[in-house]
Amino acid sequence: MIQLGQILFILSVLVILHEFGHYITAKWFKVRVEKFYLFMDAGFSLLKKKIGETEWGIGWLPIGGYVKLAGMIDESMDTEQMKGEPQPWEFRSKPAWQRLIIMLGGIIVNILLAWFIYTTVYMTFGQKYISTEKIQENGLAFGEVGHKVGFQNGDKIIAVDGVHQPRFNRMVLDVLLGDNVEIERNGQKQTIVLSDEDKAEIISKEGKEFVGARNLLKTIVIDSVVVTKNKLSVFKPGDQLVGINNKTYTYLDEIDEIIRQNKNKSVTLSILRDGQNFNITLPVNKEGKIGFGEDFFISSNLVMQEASVDKIQPDSEAENIGLQSNDKIIGFNNQTFKYFRDFRTALQKEAGKTIEVNIIRDSKPLTMKANIGKDGKLGFNLKSDTETDYQIVNKMSFGSAVTAAVEESWQLIIYNVKQFKLILRPKTEAYKHVKSPVGIARALPDTWNWEFIWNFTALFSIGLAFMNLLPIPGLDGGHALFTIVEMITGKTLNEKAAGYVQTAGMIILLTLMALTFGKDIVQLVMDKFF
């Protein structure tokens, strides 16, 4: 429900302000606005009220919204009014330059909105990003597909198409959008050329997760195991990975790579359990896996003093007692714990009991009473405070924030152009991963975080501006294109032809929407019930 609330809030803000851009410019040039709708009202509307000459309403279909202008063929496909003589208050009666401004009004407001949001966020929270230099200080870890296309664990990405990217999340996107990736491997510079087929495999199988920071093996433990009547686990929660095939290693990705190299064979994992060393031999399947994420799960063995609360599960005891993000949990019943795994093991023994959770909030100690359920859990996740070592936070003055907001918006426009070009290259199969609001909502976090929401709204606002700028009939860009052609040639597209073009454009747009919505809804149903 939180994800649904987030996407509805974001869409509402963007649609209302986009349509307001058309509305206010139409009013400036004395064009009558007949309707102003949030979401589409195909067949009926949820709410509507006429104020003056304009009907204000909320439609039932959350795929956008519209402003209906007198004397214009738009999303409403109302052609009856075009049969009469042009009236002074109609859109078609206005000079071409005024009509162009009205058509671009929504796009301009979307860009201004992004500037405003980024300026406010940078002043309030700061401009935050993961430093490429810091995260790859010891090199990077790559998934199976990354290795297949030519990367190796420990590689450092120096530049993509000759450009160095200091922001890691952007750098990962640059790799997918670029062609020539310059890397440093064992002190030597090399270039990896990615084909469209390589990109298709990365996008479809691993996405942006194909590369990440290297995890120190000494910080990794078996988090939980899956036990059934027919299958017992050879691992126990808290087991620490040490090495593989009688060799010790420094990074988890080194273990992963050896496992992948032994498909259809066996490997022997060295683990540390309760201070004693054990060797466990496991078969490797044809896909190069031994059960990580299926039969047993691993996680960082977080030090309690170096970690804080990240996400709180809805309707959990953690939520009931008022636990908050960034709280530091020390222990319970005045018993402290060094490692989170020890805290969790001790907590499971308190299942069905009432305990006092000891936390620190804003440098002050607090105690909270909690009723532990049968599963022996409170319902929260921790995050490592040391992960912020990779993060850069630039808190800005108003002047600096405005400049940075304009630059960020421009960069996002460039990235939208590059991503659109990638979608148009069939071999990359990027078109298969275009998401509808349903798909976007599923990717949103399950906790309400205003910093994230406003950043995402600004990002989405630039995306909406770019999409509407495309010269496709039915979109603002399509209307603007015909108006510009009219200004250059002095010739106007006749109303009958305009109706045909608008109809064709709407058919194309609705077909694309149906395909993306259908794909995401089918995926939702499959994940939910199968």
C-alpha cells in the first residue's frame, strides 16, 4: 500500500503541475479551458465540479491527465466543435507562436519543477551520491554476465567512451549506454567493447547489479537456512565463510568466481563455526550455483555499534513500539551485543515473551517494551554505517544549489536521450524493460522517505518532460512540431487531416500503454500467485 501511495502521490504532483502549465499559458492568451482533469475520465469520472467555464475533475484511469482547450483536437478526440466557425476564445484562432507556447507550457513546468525540487533537496539534505573513486578503491566485483562480457573481479572502471564519471550510479548507467569501457586491471589499462548483445544480456539478467563493491569475506556470515522435512541444511546461522578448496581468500567475489568455474563439479567451503573450522563439500549445478539465495542466505555480519535501523516492516512489532530509521540498537534487557547475528540468535530465544529493547536515538539512550512474536523477530533491517564511507554529501547554499539543480536537470535530459536511443536498438532488448506505473510502483521502497520521494519526483519530472517532447502525434511534442512547421511554411494542417493524425497518434500511444501495463500486471500476478 505504501508503494501504491507513493506512485499515486508522485503521479498526481507531476500530472497536475504539467497540465497547469498548459492551463496557465492558455489563460494568458485568453483561450477557454473547458476541462482540467487529473487522470483520464474515459466513460466516467470519480469527481468533477464546474467552476466558471472549466470543469475540474479526477478520472479513474491513472495514466496521465489532460486539459481540454476550446478549438483544439486533443486526447478527448472531440471534433464536433471544429465544425463551426473559429471563435476568438478558441485555440485554433490564436497565432502560431501563442499556440506553441501553450503546447510547451507543461514541459516547461516539468523542468522548472525539477529545478525547484533539486534546489530544495540540495539545500536541505545535500547532494548525495556514491563516489566511484571510493567504491572501487580495491576494485569492483562483477556478476556472471559481467565476467562473460569481459570484466574481471578487481577491475577498476576508468572511463566510458573517454569520459570519467565520478558518480558510481551514473557510471554503471554509462557502461550500459556507452560502447567503449576503459578499465584498469592489475595496473594495466585495457578497453572492453560492449556489443548490443552484451548489453542485452546484462540488462535482462543482472541489470545495474552486474557490478558493485567488493565485500570482505571476513564480514560475511550465513544469515539463515531453509530446512524442510526432506532436506536438512549443512549450514547453521552464524557460520562464517573463510575460503574454498583449501585456500583462504579476502573477498566474497573470489569465492563466487571459483564456484562458477566448477559447474557440474563439487567445491569444499571452509567455514568458522563457534570458533572451530569445518569443511563442507557441496555440488555445483550446471548454472554455477551451490544454493546461495535458495537453500541458505548470506549477509554482512554487522557490528551493532557500526549499524543503525534501515527499514521497518509494516505491521511489525518494531513499528508498534515506535522504532525509527537511524535508531541504533544496542541490545535488550540491558544485555549488549557486539554482532547482529548474536543479537538475532538471542532474540529468537525470547519468542513469545516481553523484552525491553535498548536503543540510542539522537545520542540519547531509550528503552522500549516489545512483545516478541512466535518467529522471534521484531521486524526491522539494519544498515551498515560504514557504507557511508562511499557516499559524498554536498550540502549547498542557495546559489550553489540552483546551479547544481540546473546542471542535474540537463544531465538527466541527456541520459533520457541516450536511454531512448538504447530502446530503439532492438538487439539490446532494452524495450522489454520499459515500465508502466505498475512496474515503477513495484520498484519503489516499502517505506515512506521524503528525501527519496522528492528526488524521484524530480527525476520522473524530467522524464515526463522528455517523453512529452517527442514528436509523436498525441503528445505535446507532436502538436509543437506541426505548429513549428506551420510557422516555417505558413501552411496549416487541415482539420480533417489533423483529426486523422491525432487518432493515429492516440492509437499508437494507447497500444504502447496497453503493452507495458499488460506486461507489468502479468508479472505482478505471476510473482503473487505462482
